[in-house]
Amino acid sequence: MKKTIIQGLIIVALFFSAWFFLSKIDWLSIFKIEKLSSTTEEKLGELFWEVFQKSEKENNNPFVVNSIDSLITKICISNKIDRETIKVHILYKDDINAFALPDGHLIIYTGLIEHSDNEQELCGVICHEIAHIQQRHVMKKLVSEIGLSFLISISTGSGGSETIRETAKLLSSKAFDRNLEKEADIKAVDYLVNAKINPGPFADFLYKLAGEESEVTNYFTWISTHPDSKERAEYIVEYAKDKTANYKTILTQNTWQKLKVQ
Amino acid sequence: MINIKKFTYQPGEHEAEKASNSYLMSLVALIAGLPLPIMNLIATLVFYVSNRKGTYFVRWHCTQALLSQLSMLFINSFGFWWTVSIIFSNEIITAKYIAYIIVALIFNITEFIVTIYTAIQTRKGIHIEWWFYGNLTNLICRTGL
């Protein structure tokens, strides 16, 4: 009996030790999985961005671009994120929306800038989207929504332009999985605190939009695609409660006011 | 890994064939039931149940085949559901996953080869006890049924 137990344990130990040692090998590089997925992601990012580029007008006003760049650069530096990986595009649209596309493309609608009461609110939404990019949520969402094989076929040019348009629409208009949204919110608070930006207004923004939602639903895309905004505001407040820092503003009040009207 | 041992009695032709079939059942079902890891276990279990009143030699080998399939079920089910979650949900391919699949494959191939060898030998009436599984079978399978 004892001998059998020992033999059984040896088999189990053999299995787990083989697994442990083999998992130390960098299989992803050997099978070129990361390279394949990053090329696919790059290609998808370009394709989806082209869709928005064709249908919407980009805001290339140097003042707006530089102001938004100041905010994003500050957030990236404070959180050790490579600034080059975030490709910001500001589009003229009244919708209060911002969303991430594959390969770090971040789309911000002018409606969001106009409806943010202060830079902290805008930074909160930007941090939330950067968190989606950093946590690789965009590709995860695409894979779970339309499948890996289909994505590869799109990136290799086999997908029709209609399919690409539909998928791009999906990214701008549909929320992530509830857990991924929460993860991005929590990460956004960390990013904000690290960048010495008060996370309170981010929660206020959600409260505010949740309250106004019923009145002007048409423009509140970001809120309608991100459900339970009140609940989200509550857990953001709860999480940010213990975090204190010497909060500062990035832009001057004058610059912010000017940015809102541009 | 495998030991040729003398059985308590010399099994007859019919017994050897049935005992050998218990291993073949799992092999056939494994190929037919891929990628579902449970098919081979079900096939072996059905064969085991139908032969539970059989002779000692047949019962002994049915039990050994069943036990080996049972342990493979745990390994394969885990790998199967891990793969499913990668394809259909938010899981991503990691070095850990690839390592697991490699180890699972090694265990499966080893089991596959040993099963074929045992099926051939058992058919000739030679009694083969596997390392660990043989001892475990001796504890479970009693002569006096």
C-alpha cells in the first residue's frame, strides 16, 4: 500500500516538475506567437483607424493636439508607459466618447472635451482607455466577440471592408466585459494618482453623466456603452479613498478653457 | 515502467482476447473521441462494467486500463478546458499553457505506446503490470469474486 502511494506521488511530482521546468522556456518566442499577434494587432489597428479617418474629420489644431499630448505624456511618464505606444487621434464629433483600438490607437471625440468640466475628468476617461490598451483588453474583446481566426483573416486582407467597418463600430460602441471595465477603472485610478491627478472628478464625471443620462441619451455614448456608471463611480470613490497625493493640474486654467472651445 | 509478471494462473485464449480488448477499447475511443477527453474513459468504463463478472485475468486488465484512463482524464480535461477558454474567452496563450500541453502530450503518448504494447502482450496471455497502476490494481482487484 505504502509503495503504491509513493509511486503515485512520484508520478504526480514528475508531472508538475516537468510542467514547471518546461514553463520556464520562452515558448512564445520559440513559436513566434508574440510576433504574430503583434503584427496582427498592428494591422488591425491601422485598418480600424482608417475606417474612422474616412468617416470622421480629425481635429489637427496644434493647440488642441499639444494640450491633449501634454496630458497623455504626463500620464505616461508618471506610469512608466512608453508614450510612443499610445497613438492619439482627436475627432470632431458631438458624442461624449473615447475608445481604444488595437495597437494603442486612442480615439477622443471633441464632444468629450467639451463636456468635461475640468482636465481631471478628461484625464480619468483617458486613463481608463489607456488601461484598456495596457491590459490588452482590446484584443481580448475582439477575440471573444468575433474569434481569433476571423481577426487573422481580416488582418491578412481576406475580410471585406463591410466587416472591418462593422467591427470598428463594435469597438466604439460596445463596452468591454464587466470585469475588464472594473479592472480598467481601478487601473485608471492608479494612473491618475501616480500622475498626481485627483481621481475624485473622474467619479464625479460618472455620477454626473449617470444623472443626465435620461435627459440627453443621444450624445452620452461613453456612458451608454459603459453600464452601471453609478456603481462604477462608487467603487472608484471607495478605491481612491485611501490614496492621497499632492494633486496638481497639468494645464493652466486658461489653457483648459481655451481647449474646451477649440 | 512495465513489468512482465507471472499471473496466478495461465489465462485461456478467450480470456486473453477479452483482456487485450480492454486496452484496445480505450485506444479506439481515444482516436474516435478526439478532442473530447472523456470518450476513452467512457468506453473503458463500459467495457469494465460489462466484464466485472468476468474471470480474474479479464477483470484485472480491465481495471488497470480503467485506472490509467482515469488519471489521463484529469490531465486532458484540464488541458481541454484551458484551450477552450483561450479560444472563446479572455485567456491568452502563455508559456505555462504551452508547457502544460507539451507535458500532457508526453504523458498521453507514453500511455498510448504502453497501452498498445500491453494490448499485444496480453493478447498472447502474458501478464503485464504497469508501474504504480499494477500495484493499485492489485489493491483494488481481488481474486475471490
